[in-house]
Amino acid sequence: DPNMKAGATSEGVLANFFNSLLSKKTGSP
Amino acid sequence: PGQLAMLRKAQEFFQTCDAEGKGFIARRDMQRLHQELPLSLEDLEDVFDALDTDGNGFLTPEEFTTGFSHFFFSQNNP
């Protein structure tokens, strides 16, 4: 199912994005 | 309690993306994060499209929070 694949991909890309924001915040004083 | 922490983080991240304080995030705001985050422009486009559920080209705080809540609770509830 292409829709399911797209959903899983966007979930991964969102997790990557939010994790980057989290480490940016914790990384700066 | 988890809900409150999630909302605070969502608000904080929304402001990071909406550096001009417009009250919404445009596609170019997302692209600007390319300089700050270790993500490609293509990744940031995908993030924007994934969050922009109504596809109008703007991310509202509600859309952003909804997307973030899925991530937040999937991280905190294994």
C-alpha cells in the first residue's frame, strides 16, 4: 500500500526533525 | 502532566520555526532551518508536507502541535 509507506516515511522524517530540534535545544546553553 | 509538557515543547519548537512571530509557519521558514538543523532541504520539505495536513501551504500552531504530539507520545509511550 503506497499510502502506508508514505505514512511510515513521514513519521520517520518527523521523528528525525523533532529529534534534531530537541538536541539543538539541549545542545545550546 | 505529559500533555502539558508536550504543549510547552510544541510551542517552543513552533517559535523556533516561526522566528518572525507571524503566528504560522510558511514553507520558507522551514527551509531556513536547513542552516540550523542537520536535515536536507528535501527532508524539511517532507516535514512541512507531513505537518501541513490541510495542504494550504501554512502550518498553524494546531497543525504543528498535532504532528508533534504523535511524535512526543510515541517517544514517551513505548
